Amino acid sequence: MTGLYVQNLSYAYGAKQALRDVTFGVEPGQFCALLGPNGAGKSTLFSLLTRLFTTSQGRIEVAGYDMSRHPRAALARMGVVFQQPTLDLDLTVQRNLSYFAALHGLSGRDAEARISAALERLNMAERAGERARDLNGGHRRRLEIARCLIHDPAVLLLDEPTVGLDAAARRAITDHVHDLSREDGLTVLWATHLTDEISDRDQVVILHQGEVLKDAPCYEVTQGAPLQDVFLSLTGAPA
Amino acid sequence: MKAALTALRAIVIREALRFVRQRSRFVAALVRPLVWLVVFAAGFRAALGLSITPPYQTYITYEIYIVPGLCGMILLFNGMQSSLSLVYDREMGSMRLLLTSPLPRWWLLICRLLASTVISVLQVYTFLIVAALYGIDFPLMGYLYALPALIVGGVMLGALGLALSSTIKQLENFAGVMNFVIFPMFFLSSALYPLWKMAESSVLLRDICAANPFTDAVELIRFALYGAFNAPALGWTVLAGAVFIGLALWGYDPARGMKRQKG
């Protein structure tokens, strides 16, 4: 199996339970939206999925690798876009990408070719020599998405990647990542607040107070009603 | 193995580029010890009489005495600076990028440590060149022998910074590090005054200075600059470095480190 599977995952900050028995799976090629109000546990879940934290309660499997037993193999198959920007603003686009490639053990011509391909894919090839600081918010995000594809991951994790972007940039990035799942078969987990980023065919996992309330295709969850309304009635909070 | 070295190279280059870009940091790193050398040492020259103790074979001026201590000071400040930049990286998110690399986490931290040491050592040599132009120089071979001593000292102090950075949750808390780590470490050492001189005023103070690993790093450098080898100083510096590295790895263990830093 090459998707993303989470089984009975729990995590607590001291006495405060942040995740309780979370279970869901995302099949290869599927775009899964992780929806939850603030404090639902999305960030904790992302930290566990990216192994910034570990927990003994529950199991995470990434592209067939168990995160606790084979953390490095699992991380190698994963591309991550964090909520916070993680670019070196004073370095050029090219340098940012080659730094990342090197962290994944890629160098020389192989890295060069992958970097050009990644930039090409996001129509950013002509910006390779620009400093990251000189890019606008939308382009910085695009660069981060290009970066997370350099090592050919099977699973993409994106933590509210469109925060702070204008409508056009948001649409472009959302569409692009949908394409990545549909056309390239990547497994995508996309955490968001914004229900308009989710299409009918997407899988929706609704997280509330550390628990999974729903895990189903979007059309099943909504039954024709607007997702925003369904979400509100389930969680009692705006998305 | 190749992947590990690729990452090391990239991390060193990134730190070097960041350092070069922050020109004010470079100037500050150079001016700080030079002010001590030119102003402070000149004032103390008359007040302090130094007798002949190893590695010196003749009477020396205070300026000559203080240079190895100032080399240590550069390593100390830079170790802390690199700790500051780690805390900054964590707030900015680039720490996440580093820690989600598929390489072992201990190796990634060692890479950061080595990168900061490279920067420190380059700064020390820049300072030594300026000091030589000012008229305070050492035997030519001393500059070569000092290299391994500077690396060992730089790794030890960088590891201290790394260990501290795992406990500092916010950038604002960094001022505390200045007051409670850098100043005591620097002043309670043999950087500015020889230990026997310290003993004349207080034996307790002398003992505290002798127990300070920064003293060992400074003495290691002092001896090396004269082509001499100070085995106990090396031993204590390496031991302290190993302890600090251990603490840093423990602090960054995913099962416990960054745990309280929700987000």
C-alpha cells in the first residue's frame, strides 16, 4: 500500500488530550481534506505525521512504511508544506531548492535536473535566480510546493497552504495540488479552514476536539448541502 | 554515507551564506574582541604584572596574554549566536524543514554544529590576522597548531548553544542566556586573568574558574598557539563537549523535545 494510514492515534500535552483515537486512511491518488476548527488537533496531527513529535499510542503508515519502525524511509517518501513559510528569504530560489535537495541526499546533476523539472511544473523556471524575498506570497507558496516534489514523494502533506493568499493564488494552488493527486497519483492530505478548496470527489476528514467526526467522500458528507453548513452543524464552529 | 555528506555540505554552505550576508554580524564579531584587545588590554597592561607561567617562556604583555581568551570569546559568542539562530529557525519553521529530512536527526544536529564551528574558526583567524597587523603575533606554526584546538573548543561551545536552544522556547528569552551563560562563562575563566592571579583575591573564585570548561578551551588554544599541547585541557574540553552534545540530542529527541511547543 502506498497511501497514508493513521490508526488509533492519540496524543496529549500533559493532561490536555489533543488527539483521541484518530483513525483514517487516504488511498493513493486521493485528495483528502482535513477539516477542523482551531484547536481541533490538526497541527498536532501534522507534527506527528512529520515526526516532529512521536507517540507510542497508535500507528502511522506512509507509503507502506511504519513511521515508528522506519521513520527515515517514511520521511523520504513524504513531501511537506508547512503552515509557516520555511524559505530562506535571502537565498535565491535555486539555492533554496538545492539546500532542500541536499537534505534529501540529492546533489549534482541529479539534483539540478529535479530542480528544473519541479520549477518547470509550477511555471517558475524563469525565477530560479531571484531571491525568495522578492517573490510575492503566491509565488513563495508555489516555490514551497515545487520544493516538496523534488524528491518524488508518494504522499504530500500540506498544512493550510493557502493562508494569507489572494483568491487567484489560492485557486491556482488548490487546482494544482488536485491535479497532482489525479494525474500523478500522489496521496494528498490537505489541512484547511476553507471549504471552497474542497471538491465533491475529495475525501473529507472532519476533526473536532481531537476526534474524527466524519471520514467520507465530500458528496456523501454534504448530501447536496453546502459543506460549510454541514461543517458548522457538526462542530458548532465556523470552519 | 554520500547522502549524509551532501547534507553536511549544504548545511555548512547555508550557514556560511547567511553569515556573509549578515555583514553587521561579521563586523560585530570582529570589533568585539578588538575593542577588548586595544582598549581594555591597554588599560590593564600597567595594572597587571604577569609572571612566567607555561606556555610562556618569557615575560609577556597583557595584550599577548589576552588574545587566546579573546579567541575563546569569539567561539563562545558565535556558539550562542548559532543557538539564537536555531531558536529563530524554529520560530520561522526552517527547523521543521531540517528535522523532516530523512537523515538521522542526530546527524542533522551535528551538521548544524559543525557548520557553526566552521564560521567560528574563520572568525577567529580573521581576528588573529588583525591582531598580528596590530603587532600581536605568535609563532607561525602556532597558527597551524591552533586549528584543531579551535575546532575542539568551537564544537564544545557550539554544542552548549545547541543544548540551550532546545530549552529556549522563544526568541525573547535569549537575553537570559546572555546574562546567565555568556558573561559568567567568560569572566569566570582564565580568558582575562591567569588562575594564579585570581587565587590571590579568592581561592573559591579560582576553583570556579578552573571548573569552567571555557577555561579549558582557552588554555587549549593558548598552549596550541605556542605549539604546546595541554592534555588535561583537551580532555576536559572534549568531555564537556560530549556532555553538551548528549544534552542537545536529548533535547531534540522527537519523543520529548519540541513537545511543549505546540503548533
